[in-house]
Amino acid sequence: MKIEHINDNFSVSDQIVIEDIQSLVDIGVTLIVCNRPDGEASDQAPFFELKEAADKLAVEIVLIAFKPGELTNELLMSFAAVVAKHKRVHAFCRTGSRSKVIYQRVENMNNKARSSVGENKFDVVIVGAGSGGIAVAASLRKRNKSLNIVLIEPSKDHYYQPGWTMVGGGIFDVQSTCRKTQDLIPTGVSWIRHSVSSFEPADNVVVLDDGSKISYQELIVAPGLKLDWAAIEGLEDALGKNGVTSNYRYDLAPYTWKLVQGMDKGKAIFTQPPMPIKCAGAPQKALYLSASEWFKSKKIKNIDIDFYNAGNVLFGVQAYVPALMSYIKKYQANLMFSHTLVKVDGESKIAWFKTRNAEGRDEVVEAEFDFLHVCPPQRAPDFIRDSELSDDVGWLDVDPSTLQHRRYANIWGVGDIINTSNAKTMAAARKQAPVVAQNVANVFANKEARVAYDGYGSCPLTVERGKIVLAEFTYGGTLAPSFPKWLNDGTKPTAFSWVLKANILPFIYWHAMLKGREWLASPM
Ligand code: FAD
């Protein structure tokens, strides 16, 4: 291996052999990037052998391979993302020159972003280009085309997360739930591919992960929430093997369906953490769709289903509970309320739950499983919790009606991050985005008027393949059906709601909500 040091943080070389990995670790390398494909030359070690050796030495190694002259933007983005997470990186290919090229291209890209970021001031800065962020950008742009709007979002991929329940149930293909962020940024809106790391609200500035600052006149905060996998001991290691899965991750939802199909008998456990979580119905939706498949294939008589729920009700709005209970009975599922998952051992297939015993004392109980579907605990992202914008428990502190920040009048919130009592759902973000867009547009038009969000949220509970209980409600759990009862009774399982979820809502998401078409969502 002939090492060439490009700078203190990055070096390149020609082919490496297994023994070289120790030398790289010795000089402080924490990430090795392989830029050549396997099988290019007869004397090269296959990637999997290098990976086995690197794993043993606890150094990360990734394959971002391309032939000379075939470097794509996608590879460039992957390289940039993985390199950004490490202080000392070594890349190699056959001669080292491809590794130099890809590094140089990423450096150029970063320099360009840094210089443009430094000089940029925007009328409106939006933090996060998820469901809420893109929707509000599109709705705002529709109202005022002269505004200089920027979305700040680190991810090159955008996900339709409501589709993951359907992926776990074998109905959707996982790829259909992901599109390139670039393709969804509304025309005329800029995108900065960085994360926001902190706020300086007194100076109307957000600080990015590279230290540069962006200033705004109005700020819209929409970074979603944090899935706190690490809060459960052993979970991160256990996921994706030994029957442990979760529909809350793009890469794992297909594994749920694989497990469901492969299960003939045994114990299936589904867990739900303390509220608030996004899509409060999703943990039990995973249960129903799995059970529906086992019911159809007549395997259910050999499968015990347990629902371990940290809360003490099946669903927060009572009107929907009878319909849900009828399915719990049909699938003979056991409801274990006030049980919070605290630890998982995937290899021995044991999960531990904290609960309170009959004498009122805390205790931890053990449960063996063959299949475990976990919904992780959820909280506000650290950069919001640690900021002046959060409430006492970390969420963005906004007025529940106008969605304006309670202390900073030029800051607004959309989506899962806000501390309102609505159900944290895409359906809620779909109604909130036009409200914030209208209120911000009014500020630029010097109008005092503010429109209001009523707390609408919706949860399509997939009780069996082909039927859904469509929960729709506003603040305080007041039922708010979108359709007249003769067409669809939301408190009952209906095929109509299934068609809506399986065929119509994804279309509305991609072609209406993210494009500023506010069907059934225009603010009053
Ligand atoms: P997100 O869509 O999560 O987007 C947040 C964005 O912010 C992300 O792109 C992220 O990369 C970015 N970001 C994070 N940190 C930063 C930072 N520091 N700087 C800049 N950007 C940042 N909803 C329904 O209505 N119906 C359903 O049936 C339904 N089912 C669901 C099933 C599952 C399994 C899951 C996981 C969710 C489901 N939801 C459902 C919930 C819905 O997906 C979310 O409520 C919705 O996506 C929230 O939108 P958001 O914009 O707040 O967050």
C-alpha cells in the first residue's frame, strides 16, 4: 500500500490487503472507503474479506465503487455523507486516482455550498424538507412567488412514511415510498444540503453543521422528531435479524413482511412506547396486518400474539376502540397495558418490559419471542431540545391555533416537532402547512389577520388487508370525518377507507400536498 496524504484528515492509496487495515487503524483512520469494484484485477482482495477484517478491528469500511470515468452524482452524495461523519478517512482504488477524484469533487461541492451559504439571506428559511417542510414551501410559493425561500435539509432522499405500514404488510413495494429530495423541491425554492445545528433567534439566524450562518426574516421549523432506538438496551444491534423488526425504518419494513410470511407458529410480540409518537396507530397497524395474513393462511391458531403497550388504552379516541377491540378478539391477541420495552436480546430472543406489579412496585418482566415488532420511543431532536425555541420537555413551543412560536413572532412550526396535542401525522402536517403558509404570507403582505389550525389529525387503522378504521379527529378528540357517514363511517372497518389509503392518499401526497395543491386542506 502506497499512502498519499491529501491533508490531515484524508489519505488515498492503491489496493490494500488485509494486513494494511491494522496499519490504517494505527494512524488513526476510522473509515476506509473502497472505490473500486470487486473483480477488477486478479490480485485484489474481495470487499467482503476486507470488511470481515475491518469489523474485527472495529473500523468502518464502505464500498462506493465506480469504474474510471463513471462517477455519478449519487455516488458523490454517498461519499460526501459518509466522509462527513468521520475525522480520519482513507480511500483506495487500483491506483488511488479515483479516490482522489471523488474526494476533490466533494471538496469543490462543499466549498461552493459554504461560500453561497455565507452570503445568503432569505425571506423565509425552512428547517427540514420532510412532509411538512416541502408542503409549506410549496403552499407559500403559491401565495407569493416573489419570496426568496430556502429549505435546509441534509437528506438526498425523501420518504412517504405512511407507506411503511403497507410495506410491512406486503402491500406496497418499499421503493415506492422514496423519492429524491431534489425532485421534490418546489420550483423557485432553494435547497441547502446541510443540517441546522442551532438557532440564534435574537439575530434571526440559524447555524449550520459546518458553522456557517443563514439569516431569515421568517423561520419555519419542520425537522420532524427523533426515533430514539438507543433508548432501548440492545435494540440497535438486534434489529434486522433474529426476528426483530420495525416498520419505523425504511430498510426494515420489508423485513417485517418477510418475517410475517415465514412465521408458522410461536410467539409474536408488538410493542408501543409512551406517547407522543408519530402515527400513534402504527404499532397496532403492524399487528393487525400481520395477524390478517396469519388468519388468511390459517397459521394464526399456532401463533400467540401479544401487544405490549406502555399506555393503558388501545387508542386515544374512544369512538374507534370498539371496532379495534373486535379485531383484537378476532386475532385472539393479548393486550398487555402499562408495559414499556426496556431491553432486547435478539440472539436469545428475549425482550424485557418495565411494568408495575399488583403491589404497585416497579418491576421488569421477561418475554420470549419468535417475532418482535418494535415501535421506538420518540422525542424532539437534540438541536431543538437544546435551543431557546423548545418548551419544558423539548418540543417546539407554538400557539396551537396559529402555529406561531410563543416567544418569537417570526418563527413558526409545522409537523411532528410542534408541542400541540394533535396526533403527530402526515395528515396533520397536510392541514398545518397551508395555515403556516397563509400566516407567513400575511406577514409579508402587512396583514394582521391569522388563520387557525383546528388540531386535525388522522390515523387509518389497517385492521385487516382490505379494510380500515379511519380515525379522523381534531383537538380534544372531537371526531372530524372528511366524508358523510352514508359514504364512509370512520368508526367501522370499511373497504372505502382501504382504497383511500392504498390508492388515493399516496397520489394526494406526491401530487397535491407537496405541490401546494390544498385539496380539503385550505385554511378557513
Ligand atoms: P418528516 O417527514 O419526518 O421530515 C423531517 C425532515 O427534517 C427530514 O427530512 C429530516 O431529514 C429533516 N431534518 C431533521 N433534522 C434536521 C436538521 N437538523 N436540519 C435540517 N433538516 C433536518 N401519518 C399519517 O398521516 N398517516 C399514516 O398512516 C402514517 N403512518 C405512519 C407509519 C409509520 C411507520 C411512520 C414512521 C409514520 C407514519 N405517519 C403517518 C407519520 C408521518 O409520516 C409523519 O407525521 C410526517 O412525516 C411528519 O412530517 P414532518 O415534516 O414533521 O417530519
